[in-house]
Amino acid sequence: MKVSLLAVQSVVSLLIIMHFLCEQIILHNTQKKHNASEKRSTRHSPDREPPLPVYIGLNIHSLIRSKQLIEKLDSLGISISYDRVMELEKNIALTMCEQYRANGIVCPSHLRK
């Protein structure tokens, strides 16, 4: 049986991508060790957030706007929490507003809701 070089390269590329995605999910689900005196309010640390769970949470919210689905994906360790999605979207909007002010750009009134 002959296997083409292109087929082997495709399989290897797919395995590398799958490995990379699994690493991000594992990293997202690891927990930092805490002292007994420290209080933990979240399961995941925002300072060690891999891009895949962030992308999944933001993308699901932009497409479906389903809080329940994002919370379910968060409980499975696949996405960031709904509260984190809201926090990131607020930060993005505030950053855009600051950039508009810095550039002296004003949104025309007919584009406002």
C-alpha cells in the first residue's frame, strides 16, 4: 500500500494541531496551589489563560448569546466562564472607546442605537 507524502504531512499536521489544542485545555484546567489561608473565588486563573478557551467563550457568546451554554462549557473545562466573557467584552469596548478618543474619532449619531 502506497501512502502519499501529502497524506502523511496532512495527518502529522492534524496531530500537531490536536496536541496543541489538548495542551491548552489541560493548561486551562490546571489549578495553582494555594495556601490554606488564601481564598479562591475562581477555578481558573486569568493570568494563565490560554487562547482556545477564551476564543470558544467569546465566539459562542457572539454567535448564540447563550449564558447557559457558556456556563456548561465552562463546567466541562472547555471555555472560560460567562462572567469572564462579560469582563473581556467590557474591557474590549472600553479600550476601543479610549482609542477613538485618542484618535479624535467620533461616532456619527445616525450609527448610534
